[in-house]
Amino acid sequence: MEVGVILATLLLLIVLYLIVRLTLGPLKVLTRFFVHCLIALLVLVGLNFAGFYAGFHLPVNPVSVMGVGILGFPGLILLAFLSYLFI
């Protein structure tokens, strides 16, 4: 093989690697965000089912799900505290 063909192939592989790396990076972040929001939704619904007997209710809407999904357990505590304060 000629040296030019080998160098062109290596350059093409590097460019292809960079394109794949740049496109999959944001997708990984979005996938992780949606998984966290799904888990937050399941936790909120589970707490509402369990809290039904104790008279405890947390709002399940997109804002609360994203808040708990992003902040995690502290977000859940914050949501419960704000729900207790304003309701």
C-alpha cells in the first residue's frame, strides 16, 4: 500500500472517531437525565401510594419530577418540605 492511502485512512478514522464522540456525548447526558427522571417518577408515585394511608401527598408533575431527578434525595426532601409549607 502507498503511504498516502495509509495516512488518508488514518485521518478518516480519526475524523470518524471525533464525530462519533461528539455526537454520543450529549446523548449520554440526556439518557442519564431521562433515567433519573424516570426513577424520580417511580419514587414519587410509590410515596404517594404509601402516603395515601397516612394522608401524605406529594405533587407529581413535570417540574417536581425533574427537580427530584436532578437533585436526588435532597430534592425529594425539599419537595416534601415545600409541600408541607404551602399546602
